Amino acid sequence: MKDVVGFIGLGNMGLPMAGRLIDAGYSLRVYNRTAAKAEALRARGATVVSRPADVAEPGAMVVSMLADDAAVERVVSGDDGVLQRLGAGGIHLSMSTIAPATAGRLAEQHHRTGAVYLAAPVFGRPEAAEAGKLWIILAGPAAAKNRVQEVLAVLGQGNFDFGENPERANVVKLAGNFMIASAMEAMAEAFTLAEKHGVGREEVAQMFGQTLFPCPVYQNYGKAIAEYRHQPAGFKMSLGLKDLDLVLATAAAGTVPMPLASLLYNRFMTGVAKQRGDIDWSGIALSVSEDAGMA
């Protein structure tokens, strides 16, 4: 049996990630705010606990995969937070998409207790998490990064090291999500242009996915956008809105004009305002079609 690992957050991404760690032989302690979501892992041998602090073994590792900054800070701090138990030598591998400034603040909090905070946000949807095919963006102290390599190998197909400042990993993650959202907007507009002139959306998506843009974002999201298929949600539109908000806040902090990010933020805001927050974030394409009088 391998080391005890704590795992917090059993949503669309966290649940298959935790399952992979169990299958790899790790003894898992898991916490989820909605306790019922942990029962499937209990049946597979995980220990289910009732508060975040109880997933942590002193000096061991805790992995978190949570929806936003507030959720991560909530499981770290306070009487029930992991910092109460993690202590000297402990590692918190934070795989959530959060603000760089939040990552910096959390890193300092961990440092004061002797623990280490590693930022490790990921690229990949739930099916990639289940298959261990995530791409992981890693930043934090070198010794801690070496310690987590076996866990990262279970969860992903590769990781990219962006140095010792955890904030850097979150900057890269936000930059990537901005590019994915930009690609979805471009595809939605291009496919709607074709459709409005009598050319099949699916034919256009297939051709571009095989020629000019032969990559997963254009192939997978392109197919979903062409087919108006936005459920079930691999990544909710409401979370896309959250991420575009983080992109703009990070841009403002660095005095970086991002006019396309502003357009995308408003596209996501429109979708959420239309009660589409729980569909896949590719559903921003619906507003493009509506703008063109096609829905």
C-alpha cells in the first residue's frame, strides 16, 4: 500500500482523479462538501471524513480540486482547515483554477506553518481525468515538486514546470482557458456564418478539425458546437464566467489590455443571464446563433 493521501473536492473532475489514485494503490481520505458524492469512493476503499482537516496526515500530502478561490480558501483556513493538521513537511497540491494572487496568499499561509503549497492546475475534461490524460501546470518549491511526481504520473500524461512561484502556474492556466474560450467563440461565429449561407455546420467543423486546426480543442469542442450539443456539462458555463473574470482581474493587475477577453466575459455573462449556467461552457455558441437570428 502506498502513502495516505488526502483528497478534497469530488466534482466532475475530482471524482475520477480520486478514483485513479485508489486504483494506483494509494490509501485515500476524502472530503466533499456534499457527502453523498463520496459514497462511491467509500465502496472502493476510501475513508470518508466529515471535515477538511481530517483528510490530512501530519507531513503528508493533500490534493484539492475545487470550483473557485473561496472554496479553496475555505478548506485551508479555520478550525476545520487542512493547515490545522498538515504541518511541517506537508504538501498541499492545489489543482484548482484560481487567481494568481490567491495562490500567492495561500502559499504564504502554508509557509508560516511549515507546509508547502504547490499550484498544479490542469487542462483536460472529465474523460481525460478518468483516463489519466490531464496536462498539469506545476509551480512551487523544487523539493515538494519532486515528492509529488508519482501522484502526478497517475493523474496526468505530463506536467510542465513553471518555477518556484505558485502564482505562475495559475497565470498559465488562465491564459490557456482564455485561448480555449477564444477558439470556441471563433468556431461558433465561423460555423454560424457557414450555416447562414446554407453550408452545413458539421461539415465545416469536420473539415477544419482535420486540416487547419487538427487539435483536440477544435476537434472536440468543434464537434459539440457544430451539433449544438452542450449537455452534459464537462465544464459549466458558470465556471467559464468565473475564469474570464479571473483573466480580466489578472490582466488589470498587470495593466494588460485584453479586449477579446472582455467580449468573452460578456458572452459568458449573457449565457448565465439566460439561465444556461449549468450547461457546458461551449454553450456560449448558442448566443452567437441567436444573434444571427438562427435560434
